[in-house]
Amino acid sequence: MPGKPADSDKPGWANGLKQLYNSVVDEPLPESFKDLIERLDDAD
């Protein structure tokens, strides 16, 4: 439908889920994960 916002066909919870996902993605990587990745890289 012309002039219809793109988000209007999504369920109401979709925006909340997207915001939650984005907040998790924006969190810094824990130091323990960085150490683990470094050890795995060194093992190669």
C-alpha cells in the first residue's frame, strides 16, 4: 500500500526485539572472551 510505513506490517513485539538485539550487539566483548579468542588464535 503506498504511503504505508514499512514497519506497519511487523508484529508489535518486533521493534522491541530489534532494540534488545541491538543493545546486546553494542555491548563490549568480555575480557575473558578476548583472552579465549587470543589463546585459540595462538594455537593455530
